[in-house]
Amino acid sequence: MPAQAYALVFTFMACSIGLGFVATRLLARAGGPTRRLAYVLPGLAGFGAFYLIGHKLGISVGPEITLYGFQVALLGDLAIGFAAALVAATLQLAIARGRTPRAA
């Protein structure tokens, strides 16, 4: 695999970590979990969306730009990755609310 491909994967990994962080912080304001482990699943969901949409399915959403020698629909991919991170953070919020004891 050429170095440009590694750079592209690293860029999308960094973006998914950032999007997962933002999604977790956003849902933390609604009472979602805030421990370090809570940031992992939304980041993985964002990266999984990048992998599925861009690499496996080859779907291009939005305008494409050249990034490290590859044609990438960066804005569309970021939007889809953020949506996936939000879904994962929302699931975490639902699970966290279901586990907390309710006041009688």
C-alpha cells in the first residue's frame, strides 16, 4: 500500500476520533456517559461509516476533492461519519439511562 493511502486512512481515523469526541460531548449534555470508554464507540462508528461508504461501497456523497492523490468526497463523508457517531452516542445514552436506578 502506498504512503498516500496510509495518510488517507490516518486522516479519516483522526476525523472519526474528532467526530466521536464531538458527538459524545454533545450527548453528554443530555445526560450521556462521559467516561473515557464512552468516546470509543462513537469514534469506531464514525470510522466504520467512512470505511463502509467510501471504501467498500464506493459511494460519493457531495463534491469531491483531491486528497493525497485520491478523489474523496470529504464533506459528505464527514457528515455521514458524524451521523454514525451521533447514532452510537445516542445508543450509549439510551443504555446509560436504562441502567440508572429510578427514583420511586
